[in-house]
Amino acid sequence: DAGITQSPRHKVTETGTPVTLRCHQTENHRYMYWYRQDPGHGLRLIHYSYGVKDTDKGEVSDGYSVSRSKTEDFLLTLESATSSQTSVYFCAISTGLETQYFGPGTRLLVL
Amino acid sequence: AQKVTQAQTEISVVEKEDVTLDCVYETRDTTYYLFWYKQPPSGELVFLIRRNSFDEQNEISGRYSWNFQKSTSSFNFTITASQVVDSAVYFCALKNSGGSNYKLTFGKGTLLTVNP
């Protein structure tokens, strides 16, 4: 158990509304990641963080922003949700630059 | 560029059969890591194994074994005497150790169904 929680676990929202997903870890890991999982695409990296206030884009970052003001929390924000952002979102952590451990996921439906 | 191919989209077996899940990867780096993850129907992603590119020794863990061959860029996963609880989507993933070393590239997964 890597001590990762995600909230909310399920969310339904409407197109155009802002949405924030939270990833919380209890073990002070430096690296945190946000992925989305979609049928036919596997998992794709949205954003990642290599320290407090240090973040960078992944391969599918358009329409998403992130913030990390504390080591334990990594927030993913959809500024104006669209139906194409309906997905399952996974947070992950890694102790160094090797194995990534995943949270339980958040199912987001944008109507 | 790096890429992971899991050519088997779905596999269906009967309990107690052996099954091999294929994974072929592409990378220009000489040092990298390969992973397998399991995603059961409950949805979580469970880490199974990590293998370094400089360690081609095969690994066995209970009913699970992994065959890493650099010559064919493959990292195949075998489940011996499969059980219904093995039913899941299995993902192979690749991570380079240098440059953009944060990036974990996943294959699209293989859905394994083990029937009683």
C-alpha cells in the first residue's frame, strides 16, 4: 500500500464547469503524476511534479492544469470541462525515478 | 521515441491452463526499465514487477514468470495454472532512465479472462 488516496472517487459534472481532482499521499514521495485512462489508449500522462511547485506537462496536457503547494497533495484542474475529458483519472507516485504506484482512480463523467 | 506493443487485445483461457502475455517494446536508450501492472475488474492498478535493461535474468514469483529478451525487445509474462482471480487487464510499460526519465509509456493492455 503506497498510501495514495484520490478524491472524489466519482464525479458527474456538466460541460463548461471547472473540476478539481485531488491526490493525497502520506509518505513524502517527491514525484507525483496524473494519468488518464481511456479505452483504446491505455494510460497517458497528463502532468507530473518533481517537487513542491515544480510541475511539467505530459503528453495530453491541453485543458488541464496542476498545482502542488505541499509535498503530499497534487491537484488536477479541468478549467472548463468538456465531454472529451470523460475518463478515469489515476494519480501515481514514485520514490525515485523508477517504479510508479497508483492511486485508486477517479471516474469523471462530463455531460 | 518509445513505444510498447501488446498485440493480444483479449485472451480467454480455461482455469489451470498456462497463458503467456506478450509485450514488445521500442526505445533508443540503452538503459531503461520495464514493468507489468495488473488491473482487476475493481479498477485499481497493481504493480507486479520491474526489470532493468541490464538484467536479463528471468524471474519467477509463484505462478508468475517473466521472460526478458533484449535481442527481441520483448518482456513476456506467463501465468502458470491460471485461476479465475487472474482475470484482469494486464499492462506492460517502459521507462527510460535518462532524459525524460519521468515518462512511463504503457501498452494498451491485454484483457485476460480465465473461465472456471
